[in-house]
Amino acid sequence: MDASHLPGLTGKHVNVAMMTSGGLAPCLSSSIAHLMMSWIQALQEGKISGLTFRMYIGGYKGLLIGDSFVVPESEWDMVDQLNQLGGSPIGNSRVKLTNIADCIKRGFVQEGDTPLEVASQTLLKDQIHVLHTIGGDDTNTQAAQLSAYLLEKHQGKVIVVGMPKTIDNDVYPIKQTFGAHTAASQGATFFANVVNESTANPRMLILHEVMGRDSGYLTAATAQSYRETLASQPMHGSSFPYCAQKARDIHAIWIPEVALDLHAEGERLKKIMDTVGCVNVFFGEGTGVQEIVAEMTARGEEVPRDAFGHVVLAKIKPADYFSKHIAEMVGAEKTLVQRSGYFARSAAADAFDQDLIQKCAYAGVASAIEGVSGCMGQDEERGNEIRAIEFERIKGHKPFDVSQPWFQQMLKEIGQM
């Protein structure tokens, strides 16, 4: 027997635990809502005999320090209201169980303790049968290791069913991660207001930084959503110069997957600035990071990294790098850098994401009752079937497919091809 397939739970009283982890995405509250509703439905249909919900506060931090609560049955009827909330109702944290030194440094475990052991003891003490981890690839691969550790060291039979949230939409082999669609539409709403700043100053350069460390998906999807909104706005054909679509359109899209010739872009955008009077650029926050890190390393500077080894983008500031170089090239009189990330990722899930979450939650509960662990999602390698994808197949850093027709068409329309 392995950690991916344990004895089923049909007819049993099931203690279900949930936790949210990593950065925010517009799906955390909704995932909890739909998981709870799916479990309650299973109870009402007689598939299980009883049900308890325990929530660990602050992700893996709560699991390590034993911070949790049981949701009273009197609140089950109102859980659908969580779909209206952004953020997480139980809090997040960025904790890697296999990074022992970091867990000790932050006071989550004592010197000499093993985080996997401490977390296992918490689950065993709380008699958890199913753990739902709502997070990205790091969260769910850590959950898989925890499940395997429990089985090997404690004969602990904890079924782990993950829910894949990340606005980057960069998890193999999942077609669409929760929250990415909502974040794109929210980012578009954000820029629809910001773009109006170009009417306040001549020769304005607006740089819109979109989240996406390694993947350009969110930048591209946000741009597409914004341009769809722009096409429906009034007054495009009027004599008012700043109502023209060209003035409010996107003039460049820079993402990590596409090589950026900054000098060539500067020349192209200078012509647009001279003609339109403004330049609007969408760029993914991970664009140009390799070049910036290389420069820092060459200067002997320490590159800041988080517990997972990721470069801390907020400290190396790609936006400052671009604003300094491109502003000079296009002759901007004023440069404005705006970041939609926190606005977009903290929204409540939209109808598209809620529908996807509901389908995955329902299938995830059925999988747990059968004793099958995995990360829920549309499996790209199996015809986009919604299923519990084996944890060993879950990997991050999936690049955005720039060959997709809609993206290529968008580049063509803005003159970037």
C-alpha cells in the first residue's frame, strides 16, 4: 500500500481537516466552501456516517504549532457565504516542512525536532482521516511528503486531497489552476482606471506590473481581458484624442517566456509615444529577473531568496530596472509604475472559478471517500479529466504557451510581432 491509495471511508465517521497555504488567490474561501458543501452532501446521501470539520489556522504553521478549531455544525448552513469573500478565512503562511532550519528559526519547532514528525503528531492527535491542502505546487508536494511520512513512520492513514490554487496557472499537468481567471479579470479592472492617468500628463509612460514569477500566463490573460473591456468602451470614434483606443490600448506585453530586446522595444515604443502621446506596457514581474540577478552576482551582491529558494522579487525590483531604462528611450516626461497583484489576488472567486472549484471539490470528496490521495484538477495528459492527479506528477514552473492563437493575435494587433 502507498500513500496515494489508502483504505476507503465509506460508511465511516470522517474527520476532515483543511488548510490554506502560500500567497493569496481568488479561490481560497470558495474552495473551503465547496469542499464543506460536498462533504455535507456526502453525509446527507449516506456515503459516510458522520462528519467533523477541523481548520488549521495559518497553513502549515498552524499544523506545526497545533493551532486549529472545529467548525460547529450550527455554522454549516452558512458556509456558502464564503464564496463571496476574498482572502482566506483561516489564514495563510509560507512554510516548507522539509526546510528544518527555517522552521526552527521561525519558532515553529524546537531544536532537534523534525517538522514532518511534529506535523504528523498533530494530525494523529486530532485523529484526522482526510487533509485538504489548498495551495500551489509547493503546498501540495509538501502534503504528499507528509502523507508518505505518516504511512512510513506511524502507519498513519491520512488521505491527502489537494486543491490547486495559483494565479500564475503554472502547475503541471493541470490545465487551469483556481483563481487565475479571476485574477486576470481583476487586473484588467485595475488597469482600466490606471490608464486614465495618461490623460493627466503629456508623454506618460505607464508600466503595469502583473504577478507571475516564472509564467507569463497572468500577464497575457490580464492583457486579453483588459482589451476585451476596452473594445466595448464608448467614444472611440470621437474627435476627443484621449478617447481613442490607441491611447488607452496596451503597447507592449513583456513576459518571461519571450526574449526581450529592450533597445528594439525602446525604438518601437518611442514612435508610439511621439504619435499617441503615451505608452502603456504590461509586464510579468519575473521578466528580466535573470538579467538583474546576473548583474547583482557580478557586482558581488547577495541575491535575496525566500524559504523555498525563490528570488524575492520585491527586493530586486524589476519594475525599477525597466522604468529607468525604457523611460529614457521613449522620452517619457513622467513614468508611473502600478502593480495590480495584491488587488487581483485578494478578490473573491468569479463565476468561472467557482464552477471549476465546485467540480473539483465534488470529485475530490468522492476520491477521498475511496481512499485515493492526489491533487484535484483537469489532467492535461488524460483529456482534461477532473481527477485526483498523482502527487509525484505535480510540478510547478510550467511556462505559458506563447504559441496559442489568441496570444499571437494579440501581439499582432498591438504591433509587437
